[in-house]
Amino acid sequence: MYPVSRRGARLGLREVESGDVDAVLAVYGSPRATEHLSFEPRTREQVADIVARSVASAGADPRTEYALAVVLPEAAELVGFGRLALDPHQQRAATVGFALRPDVWGAGYGVETVRLLLGVAFDDLRLHRVWGARSPHNAASARTMAAVGMTEEGVIREHVLKGGVWRDSVVHAILDREWRASASRGSRT
């Protein structure tokens, strides 16, 4: 599916473009934004590589990765990065991840971002299961996943090596029927 374009109440998703390097760097290059992610802050060169790979993967057939810009549509401003990666080890499943610029935290954009990504996963791609992992110390991410209807499933012990220290990951997931049920209750944008 190309191109992906989705709009929520305040945010939109669009394909990452080659001109997005500096905007993505404001997220992936930020020590604050990457504190709970699985990697250290990225350099501009590393972000340029990520953006180039994202642009290339959008044209793959079959497409297995959806790296999407999270934007404020009115300002056409990139404020985050979202990703769905089809899981080759599970039928009709994907992992989800996202990161936002720290200056937009606290406005509910995380919940809206994940709902938009889940809309792509379930409504457009017709997936069965979407899961994501978070740092055990990331309480905001735990609240976001709960708010969108994801269930905490357990812990992957010593899953991420960051800064020379092994860290656990907490897994959350949602199934297609749970996503549909949330729509029938009117609890998503």
C-alpha cells in the first residue's frame, strides 16, 4: 500500500520524504526523546540513512515496513516518527513503534499517533495482531498503550542492550476484534 496518508483530529500520518532528515533528527537525535527507546541518540548521518531506507522501503513489493511521518497538518510540520513492521514470524501481525519531539509531549499526541498507526494496521492492511514493546521505566508509553486498548502481555527479560546495560521490555498488544470493538464504542478518532 502506497502512499499512506491518514488524518486524525489534530495529527496526520504521511510517507517519510527525503527532505525530512532534519525534522526526524529533532526526534531521533534528542537524548530526551530517545531515553526510553532501544537506541542512543542518532547522528545526522545515521538519521539520513534511516530516512533513505524508509523512502526505499515504501516502494518495496511486497511492502513490509511502514515508516511514517507524524505531522501537524495545518503547519505541515513533522513532530514525530511512527513505524509498523510486518512480522515475518507471525501471520498477519506487525510491531508498532513511535517517537515524538519532546516539545509536543503532554498534549495527547502519543495516543492519537498510535490510534492512527493502528488504523493503518487494522483498517488498511487487515492485520490480526499488532504488538509493541516499551521500557519498563516509560510510564507515559504504558498509559498511551492502555488508552488505545492494548493489553500488557508480559516482559521480555534483558531484551535491549543500551549504554552497556541490558534492559527488559514490556510487551503490549491488540487484536483486530479488540480494535473493531473500540470503534463500536466510539472510543477512537
